[in-house]
Amino acid sequence: MITRTFKPLAVAAFMALAGVAQAADIRLGVAEALSGGAAQYGQSIRNGFQLAADEINAAGGINGSKLVLVVEDEQGKKEEAINAFKKLIFQDRVLMLFGPTLSNSAQAADPIAQAAKTVVFGTSNTADGITAIGDHVFRNSVTEADVLPVTLSTAVKKLGIRKVAVLYGNDDVFTKSGYDNFKKALEAQKIAVTTTETFAKGDVDFKAQLTKIKASAPDALVLSALIAEGAPIMVQARQLGLNLPVIGGNGMNSVKVFDLAKGASDGLWIGSPWSIENQTKENGAFIVAYTKQHKAAPDQFAAQAYDAMYIAAQALKKVKLSGDLAKDRAALRDALPAVKWAGATGGFSFRRALDRAGKPAGYDAEQTAIVSVTKNGRYAIEK
């Protein structure tokens, strides 16, 4: 009897010759704003993806295969998002994409993925029209159209609001979409608008707009802004004696508001499927794991990324990967719409979106919004 000791490479070669399949890594592209003005969102998103991927891999991966994240910094810029998508799809040959961070960038870059028949999964894009791009475009970030009316009606009911001033960024797809949806909701709920003011991304002085708003004597300020401009707006409003409730959109739902707005952060109303105060088993486990790994509390954007990775994982488990990238991308696209999940952000399913011609296109999130208000450096759930 002859015994042989095989070295690892020899073992791999022997297994291949014997027809024993070895599970290959599953490469997933992540294009997020890790630098620039949107990095406060993008970094949380990357952290959420990585935490979920680590947990999935530790539990055995996907049918024996490990998830590998190929990460690109798209800097919150449309041109960089397009470049990142092209690299990930055609050079890195990832199975699917997550990102980009901002709706502006998604409108520019998602058509690249659609044309390449590669799933793109947004976790922070909430502007109207993103999923109208095509049937390979998915998101688990609930749209402003779904959330803002709920946020507004809850604040109106709790505070007895009858008239509001509106302030929004007029040079960004997300903030403009937020304004459009706030306007519809205000009209539907018969709330008067005392004045409407605008600003641009990168502005730092908002006193002129806020002075006009103060003079119009509203009961509350409706604000569609990203946190980079939204937090200074809250600070400057308080400095001018404008101590009104602020009803914000998705861009203001971040624990970073407590650092950026400091003592001026109270009285901010926001809506989202996720709240750090939502005491479900799934959310509690996520918060503990995220805080342990990153030494900081998670935000909505980390939670949505974390859940998105698990949603994709459920679809991947139903796909028999063949090694033919085009076929595998198509199989994943076909499996993803049927996924239902209960995670950090609560119960989740997809619903079909329509394009501008009214034909079926991509997939939006079906979830229930939680309305919260900031008090003493934390979010409190309002019902």
C-alpha cells in the first residue's frame, strides 16, 4: 500500500481532475461615496454591507461560497459613479452592484447597469423615477413619495400645525424630489405655505432665507436637504430665534445630526422604516453587532445596507451559479423580486415600479414608515 501526502495546490488539482466542484467566491460590487460631502452616508452604508457579509460568510456563505465585496469610492459625484459602475461591471466582472449613495448619481449611473443587464441595488436612493430606469434597478430605500406624507401628517396631528414655510435644495435630484412630494402632501392635507425658499448644495450661509421664513410666521419649517446643509440650517435657524419644529426628509435621518447641529438638533421630525429606538429582535441584534464592530451607533443608511445584503443573499441561495456571468446575472435578477425579509428595518418585500410610459420597470420597497422626533440628543418614536 502506498500513501501520498498532497500539498494544498496538488489537492485542488486532484479535486478538479476528479470532478469535485469547488465553491468560487461571489464578487459583489459596492459603489458608495466614501469621500466628499456625501461620505457621512456612504461610510455608514459600506459598514452595513461589510457587517452583513461578514455574518453571512461566518455562517457558511452562500451554498458554500464566500461573499467578496469589491468597493469603489464614487465620491458622491455623477461622473465618478458612472466610472465606478463601468469598472465594477466590465473590469471587475461583479455579479451585481450596490449603490450609488445619492439619487443624483443613481440617475446618471444606473442606466449603465441596466444596459449591461446587471442588477443594481440602491439602499439610499429615494427620489422619484430611479426604478423607472429599468427592470434591473432595485432599491430597499423607501421613496420620499411614500414616507413624507406620513411624516407630515404625524407632525401636523401632534403639533396642531396649520401653516409651514418650505426650504429646499433646488440643484439636487433628491432634495428637489423631496420638495415635490412635500408640496403634494401639503396640498393634500390642506396645510398653508407661508413662503418657499431655496438653496444650493455647498451653501453655508442660510440667514437670508431663514430671515424671510421667520417674517412669514409659520408653525413649522419643512426642510428637504442633505445633512451637510440641513444641520447648519437648523443651527442658524435657532441662532435667529426660529425655534420651530423642522419636518425633514430622508437626508436628515442620521445620528450625525447630533454632532453637526449640536444643541440645535431638537425638534427634527423624520420618517423611515428604521429607528434606533425600534425594539425588535432583528434590529436589536443589528445594533449590538454594528456598535461592537464600529464603536459607534448605526444610522438608517447602515441598517438599510445591512438588510440589502441579506435580501440579496436570499436570492443568491436560490440561484445555481454556473460560472457564465451573463446567465448568472440574469438568474439573480429573476430571483430577487420574490424575496421577502424581516430584518433591522422591519418586514420587507418588493413592489413593481412603472416607467414613464406606464410599463413595468424596476422594483421599489414595500415597508411601513416609523416617524421619530429628536429630543435631547436621540430619536423618540412618535405614534
